[in-house]
Amino acid sequence: MKPALKEKTIKQYTIIAGCGRLGANLANTLSNNGESVLIIDWNQDAFRKLSPSFGGQVLLGDATDMSALHEAEIAKAETVVSVTNNDNTNIFVAQIASEYYGVPHVIARLYDSERDIVYKEFKIDTIYPAVLSAKEIDKILYFHDSPEEKA
Amino acid sequence: MNTRVILIGGFHKAKSLAMSLINKGYTVTAINNDQRHCSELAEIDKLTVFFGDGTKPFVLEDANVYSADIAIALTQRDEDNLVACELCKKKYNVKKTVSIISEPIKADFFRQMGIDSVVCAITAITNIIEQQAFLNEMATLIPIGEGRISLARVPIPAASPIIGKKLLEMDLPREVIVGCILRGEESIIPRGDSRILAGDILMLISSVKHEMIAIRELTGR
């Protein structure tokens, strides 16, 4: 059981780009779980969404600015999550993290699924809120329409 | 077949580039996401203008990106330029993509992502200003290979320490080549034993790093 214990003590460093509802929520959760987190946003007010107990770092700056990424020590990150409100920014951050800095885990949130060709050849995980919502709604409709058939 | 160029974003740059390219006989299409910019661009003769965000596939398709030979991204945001170029390259097989970038250190990353040519406006401008500030007598300087190499026209003043010297006696950096000596109406392709005279104009091919050293050496300042 010793190796498992040791694994738990190694803190994974996660960088989150974009302190919106999703970014802030994720940062709070990771921080509460004792992970090492840094969150970047260009708007100081955005950091108000973080909970008072948030124990990570905040960085005021543009995530597409390489000096900001250096300051965030992106090369040391285990995971980079790009959840700004701009798809192109998220694609840029994800690609630079994955391909240029060699970050092992990169996740990007994208609104538009039409640009998939841009990143599908890279090791980038993508999340589409619209697709997820559609699936959920579909599920609800399905169960709603035919509850007895399902049962 | 006529070479087709697509310009994505940018206003002043797109405008002047479009005019210059149309003059040279290219077929040019501009995409811009600002209605006012679009109507102003549309005043340019023979320029096709599309209104929309050039980082969106359907806008690029409207602008008939499939048949384009060269795509040039000129928006102010590096991430938009990256995505626009990647779409053109990977989705629509545009042969050549060119992007401007705001931060010089991003150039390597852009090239790694498959963008054929990366132009950093800031580097280009600072280089030009530096050259202008140091040597006002220097008439022309043409950057080649994304600005890594330049072709400079260097007039040799009478006070220069190299007057009467042979090329091989001069202490030029190895990365610098004197490509041609312009002497009056003559143009001489120099050999090691060619002598430099006052009033000669040297055409220098050099790496950007060594160009200033070479020019100081040649003009004696």
C-alpha cells in the first residue's frame, strides 16, 4: 500500500485558463482536493468567483501571451485546462501546451465543433457543452416519452 | 491558372496588401468581420469581400477557400490567426499559409503547427527603425526568409577604412557575402582580389545578426 500513499502525496500541478463559472468551479474543487492549482484570467474581477477557501495561485494576464505562460511555469504542469469564453483562445492554449511545452494532459472546452480538424490530430481532449447538453436533453426526452417501455 | 489569395482579417494591412497583390495580377479575396471595414474594402477594384469571422469554417467555405493557393491571416489576435491558418491548411488544403504574429517568440510554435510563413510585425518594424537610426545613408534593405537574411545596399563613403583593400583582406564576418559591387554604370561580381573604391555600392547578403557588424566594418563607423 505504500506506493499508493506516496502517489497521493505528489501534488499534481494544474493550470486553468479562464476564470469563468466553469474555470472557477474547477479551480475550487481541485484546490479543495489538495491539488496545486493556478488560474489565469485577464480580468481581475473574474477571480471573485473563486471561493474564499481557494488555496491556489491566481495570475492576472492573457493566456495566449507566452510571457504569462512562462510565469505560470507551464512546462511543469501535469494538466492544462483551457476554458475561456473564446474557442480560438482555447485552441491556441491547448495546442501550445500540448505541442510546444509537452504538457501530458490537455483539455479544452469548445463551443463550436466544426473546427475539430484543427486539433483532432493532437493529444487534446475536448468538451463541447452544446453536444453534452443535447445528449442530456435527448436522454430526458427519451425517458419522458417512454418510461414504461424503458422499465 | 491565376493564383488566388485569401486575406483573413486586418484592415489597413489587408487594404494595402490587396491593392498591391491585385496590381501584380493575383485574384484576391478578403474576409473581414467588421461591416464598416468590409464596405471600405469593397471599394477596391477587383477585390472580392466577404463579411464574417475568418476562423469559422462556413465563412471560409463561403469565400471559396477550396480554390485558394495562399491564405494570409492578418487579424490582431494571434490565436485567431493560428486557427484560421490551421483550418485553411488542414481542412481545405490551401498550399501556403502565412500568418502575422504579435509576439516574436511565438514564431517557432506557429511553424511547428504547420504554418508555412510567420511574419512578426514588431520584429520587422524594430529592425527597420534600428537600421534607419544607425545608418541613414543606407538606401534599401530587403529582408528575405522571414527576416532572417537580408539584402543590403551599402554605399562606401570616401572616409571608409576599406578603400583600396581587396575583399579577402577585409575582416568581414563569415556569415556575410558581398554579392555584387556597383561602380558607376558597371556591376562587378566580386572575387577575393576585387578592390573596393570610394563611391562603390556593395550589395551585401547577410544574416540579420551580422549585418550591422559588417556595415560598420565597411563604412567605418
